[in-house]
Amino acid sequence: MKTKTTFYHAGCPVCASAEQNIAQALDRSRFDLEIVHLGQNKARLVEAERAGVKSVPALVLGGQVFHINFGADLGVLR
């Protein structure tokens, strides 16, 4: 069974770079990766907050949040 993995970002250069690196690094046979652009899909902000995301870019891997650098606080995306 694959581990659900969600990468949340806002489309900034830091986020775009992190997205590329994560997409290349994750073993797709083990991880089910979904990429969510919160700048374009604001309806998913509540979901990201409930998962524990405080800023983007962030990766939620098997329910655990990993914040990558500090691109933008979620409050800025509202």
C-alpha cells in the first residue's frame, strides 16, 4: 500500500524548486504524491491547516508535516 503524500505550495520560486525536487526524489511505487497549489485552490487551505501546515512549501507525508524553507504563511494565502 502506498503512503499518501501531499505537497502544498503557493507557486513561488521556492515552492516550484521544492516541488521539482520532491517529485523527482519520491519513489512513486511507495508514495502516492498529490501536489496542491494553494494559491489557485484556496478551498484546500482548511485541509492544509488541519493537517498541521503552517507555511508553504510543506510536505505532508503519512500524516506528518515537513515544512520546507519558509515561503509564505498560510494566512497570506487567504
